[in-house]
Amino acid sequence: MAKCLKRCEILANYLLENNTTIRKCASFFGYSKSLVHLEVSKKLKQVNHKLYLKVKILLDKNFKEKNIRGGMATKQKFLKLKNKKND
């Protein structure tokens, strides 16, 4: 009989397989960011500790890169505004 995966394991596997963020995962499954974060940071730790450790590495990496991604988005925004102004 196949092992029935819990929601936290499904979300964690999606995060790892797609090397994505909690926001994108939540959007893909139609859940809130809060629920996804709770599932992969709290519940997963109790259900599958080995998988939790892998997800924690990804979440830590995403957290460290967050300000870089935000800066890049702001840069793109102002480049678009500048290009519109020049047209």
C-alpha cells in the first residue's frame, strides 16, 4: 500500500522540487502564505524531520535573498518608468 502523504509533505516536496518560494507555492496550491509557512515550518518538523531539514535550508536561502530580489524588482520598476517617460 502506498504511503499517504500529508499536506505538509506535499508542500515541502513542491518547494524542493521547484526550488521556489513560499509565496509561489501558496499561489500554486491556492493556500495562504501563512498556512504554507505553518505547514512546512511547524507541522513538517513533527511529521518528517528529515524533509523538514531540507526545506529549512531552502527557506533560509530564500530569506537571505529576499532583500536582493526586492531591490531588483524596484530597479526594474524604475527602469520601466524611465523608458515610458522617454517614449
